[in-house]
Amino acid sequence: MRITDLLKSSAIALGVDLADKQAAIDCLVKLHDKSGNLKDAKAYKEGILKREEMGTTAIGMEVAIPHAKSEAVKAPALAAVTVPGGVDYGSPDGAPCKLIFMIAATMDGDVHLEVLARLMQMLMHEDFTAKLKAAKTPKEFLDIIDAQETAQFPDEAKAPAKKADGYQVLAVTACPTGIAHTYMAAEALQKAGDKMGISIKVETNGSGGAKNVLTDDEIANCDGIIIAADKNVETARFDGKPVYSTKVADGIHKPEELINKIVNKEVPVFHSDKKASSSASAGANESFGRRLYKHLMNGVSHMLPFVVAGGIFIAIAFLIDAASGVPQDGNFGTGTPVSAWFKTIGGAAFGFMLPILAGFIAMSIADRPGLLVGFVGGSLAATGSTFAAPGGDGSAVSGFLGALLAGFLAGWLLKLLEKACDHLPRALDGIKPVLIYPLCGLGIVGVMMCAVNPLVGWLNGKLIEGVSAMAQNPALIVPACALLAGMMAIDMGGPFNKAAYVTATGLLSTGVLGENEGPFMIMAAVMIGGMVPPIAIALSTTVFRKKWNAEERKNGPVNYIMGLSFITEGAIPYAAGHPWPVIPCCIVGSAAAGALSALFGCTLMAPHGGIFVLPTIGNPGMYFLALAIGAVIGAVLLGILKKKPVEE
């Protein structure tokens, strides 16, 4: 067990002035207690004093190592102080002590003896102790110990300091789609923990569900939890533990900083207002805008599988009818029994898109009671229900905008209803979730949507008319495609990217092969815009190798696969490390590819990209030529504008 595994920076005090031995013991016990090493500081101090009664723990050479085994210790740990003026600790050589380590050991095992032996071997080197006494910061103090320990024990593996009863730090990572960011953040946190000697376990909330799930015992015994997520995760289980919530990108780019916040006790304790499973945010440090974004992404992430799978089924139906020579009229897509089957199944999945979006936005805000109001609100937005026409009015269909409004407003209104019901007698607690919340929530969302649908439906209609006009106007289709494709590269999975994607998918239903192909051209441009950034990065690391460091060159080729699979997030580590010029170059490359795709007349009937939807692409040869040109443009611009790394 390494010294640096047991000594936290929060348990180090440098340059202190201590009056006597008692003051030194008090100071070190307080450092242990502040660092969370003790269950009972008073009981542990009694153990230290009892050991001192047996004889001084000063070893000479201006060093003392007080120690004690105690039931009051949570896990083996160290604390340390430097005292430039020295303190009388009863040293055998009569010299005042200027460097003091205090060992806290549990009752099981002889860890304190192992640590004491290790310290004694290291402290025999006078230059080592001199460096420790002169250290200016806790980090410098730890670095000196680490260097000496590595030099004296070179064959020893530096393993993470897993606590005897669990992990020091726990983490949860999640992103809206649950594909790239989720696992990139998990990997970065795990690597940082290994490097720092901090034991860490990371739960991933990916597209395939939660993996490596944190157990109740692990949560109870950890020092704190990091939530690096762009969608809400279950947090009621963390009640009473220090929890730091941040965006998933920080998990990728600032893992050591996040771990240090937990280790150094810089995180407040989280208190949940839910007794059961909750998706409420644990981050009091989050802004309103960030919480709004997480609610939105919770809806979008649940909606995406319905859109992608349903859209591909519908695209297959179109392909079958096109190959069968079915006239491209109002029945196109259902002209054969097989195509009708695909169109019906795909349409059923598509039909859930708006209720799912609104339902999971509302659930993110108001937990499980919000699911009902959001689902119903999204359904009413899709049908265009009004007071005059409860069954639906085509001119009042508020669509995607209405579903967004239904999700947010219904969730917040139900949250207010829950607070209002807090004043009801406790005897009614059992019927609140099964009767009061659903009944009142249904009435609230029904009235709300019938009132807003006409207005939002009118606005939605005007927006669709405007974008559809651009899609049908040969003079505007190319600029529209360039704009939306460029948006896909601005934040590579963030709000701009999602806005472009949702705009394109919303227009798909208005397209007709041979008549109005503009929506299909826009869909193709948006998809190609998402594929260009990772491929441009991969090309640049291959051709302009001197412009990237060794790690970036090594990881670059993976982006060929990610780009061809329509995983834009593969370019994020490069964009984060070099915002200029990576982001502008990728935007230019994506916009160029989108414009060329439109100029070449390429279409796409599936709401997804990559090689998986190749059969649904119209004019595929020219489509991949446009992709190649856009990626080359981005790579060449990077080769021109990016500076060589410092290591070169």
C-alpha cells in the first residue's frame, strides 16, 4: 500500500505554528476528521494519547509519527504537518519536530505497521525529508512522496487505493443518445482515478440501459458521487451523500478536477425530496438553463429510437414501392402488401414520437406523475385538439413545438400541484399518485392543450410552410442544406446539432418522391453534415501528422469508423482540445458537403445517417463524393490553420 494512496491533500497542513505536543496532536486529529477519515474524532484522539503514554512516537531527525488503531477509524489514512519553527515532541535526540505524520488504522490487520515501516525507510533519506519540510503546497508535498516512493520501490505496482469497504469515488455518466459521450466520460474518469491512485467505479446510463450499476453498499461507503450527465439520472439513492453534478463533457475533459472535488470535500451533501426512485437533479450548482437543457435531452433521448427505427421502416416501404413501380401518389408506400406492412409498423412507431418526447420531458421535471400529463399533452399536440374540436383539428396541430410546450408546462404545473397537495392530510398520501395527481393532471393538460393548440398550430403551420417553401425552391434549397449541415458541426451533439436534426425529421413526412423531394434532400444534407467532422479529423491526423500530438494521432483512425457510422461525437475530444480551429474547419467542411449533396440531387428517406442506411440514399455515388469533398475541405483547413503541438 503506497503512502500517496493514504494521504489526501485535505489532510496536509504546511508551515503551521504549534505551541506544544498537545497542539500538534489536536491539529493532526482535526485534519483526519476534516478529510472524512474518522467516525469519532474524540475516540480516535484517546487512542493516540494512549499510545503516547507508552512512549514518544518521535523518531529523531526532526520527525514524529504518532499512530493508533481504533474502532473510530473509517479506513486506513494519513495526515501530515510541517512546523518550520519546530515543536517539542519528546524526541530521543532532543531536536524539535518539524515534520509529523499521523497514522489512522482500523482494528483489522496491521496496516499501521506496514505504513510505519515504509515511512521509516523513506525518511532515512535526509534530502527527502528536507524537500518535504520545504514544500509550499499539498500537491508539491504529495509529488515529493510519490517520486521518492517510486524511486525506492520501483517494482511495486501503483494500484488504486480501493477502500476496504468499497470505492472512494463513484460516478454516473449519461448523454442524451447514450452512445459516445456516456462511455468516453466513463473511460476518462476511470483512467484519471487509476492515475491519481483513487479507487473509482463508474455507472454508465447508455442506450442499452444502465451498466456497472452502483450498489447500495458502495454508495453508503463512498466519499462522494460525480454525476457527469446531460440528461437526468436517478438520484434519490444518493440522499445524504456529497454529490457533484455537471455536464458530461466535463467528465471527458476535466476528470481529475471532478475527482479532486470529491476527495477534497468541496462538494455539498445532497438531500433528496423523494423517498423512492427519483430523476430530480442533484446539482444545486446547475443553472436554470442547464436544467432546462437536461429536461429537453431526456425527452429527445427517449424519442430517438422511435424516430430512427420507425423512419427506416417507412423508408424501406418507399424503396419497395419504388422498385415495384407503384405510382408515387397518395398511396405510395402502401402499394404492395409487404410495403404496407413496413409502412404501417413504421408509422405506428412514428406516431409515438410526440407523446414520448413530451412524456419524458414532463417526467424529468415531475418524476413519475409527470409521465401521464406529458404523454397526453404530446398526443393532443399531434391531433390538434381544441375546445371546439376535441377529436382534433388539422389546422390546430401544434406538432413538435406543441409537444415541447406540453412537456415543459405540464411537468411544471404538476410540480406545483404536488406542492399544493403537501398540505393535505397524511392519510391521503396513498391515493395521491394513483388518483389525485393523474386525475387533476389530466384535467390540467387537457384544458391547457385545447387552449394553446390553435395558436401554436398556426405558428407551427407558418414555420412548416416557410421551411417547405425553401425545400421546394431551387434557389433556396442549397443554402438551406448548407446551413443545416453546418449546424450539425457547431456543437456535435448539442442543441444546435439536435435543432438541425429535429427540423429535418419533422419535414420528412411532407416529402414525395418525384414531386417534392426537398425534405429528403434536407435530410440527406443534415446527415452528411454530422458525418464530416470525425472523418475530417481522421484525415487530418493521417495526412498532417505533425499537427497533432502522439495521443491524437493514435486515436485519429477510429474516427473513420465513427464518421461512417454517423457518430459526430468522435470529433468532440479534438474540438474540446483545440476549439480553434477544429470547430470552424468542421463547420465549413459540413456546410460544403451539405451544399454539394443538394447540388447533386441526393436524397435520404431515413432519419439517420451512415453506411447503415445506404439503401435509402438517392444518388449514393454522388452522396459519398460530397462527403469525401467536405471531409477533405475540413482536413485541409485544419492542416493550414492548426499549429504544431508544443511537444513537437
